[in-house]
Amino acid sequence: MTIAIHCQMCGYDIRVNSIHPGAIDTPMIDQTCSDPGIADRSGLSPVGLGLPLDVANVVCSPRPTSRVS
């Protein structure tokens, strides 16, 4: 979807970005992990669960970046 929007907007000098945060520790994850087959949260993401604040810090970053890793 990001590439399709980029192709539509590139003629207008509009940059298109997308964020793919992976597993974030939210109530939805709590519901998912209540299933017996997914009781261990450590396997949901190779680097562990992120926090909602982690996503907010990337989205609302005060400094422009070419890449956030």
C-alpha cells in the first residue's frame, strides 16, 4: 500500500512513510496471549514486545530522520 500511495504522490513532491512496529504490549496482546497456545509472549517478536510509547516516539519524533531503526 505504501508503494502504491508513493507512486500516486511522487509527482506532487509528497513523501510517503509507513511504520510497522511489530508486537506492542497492549490489551489486545493480553487477549491474544490468554490463548493456551500463545502463553509465552517472548516468541511474539524477536526483540521482545514494544511499548505504545516506543511507537509514539517514532511517529512524533521532533527531528527528521532518513531512517529509524
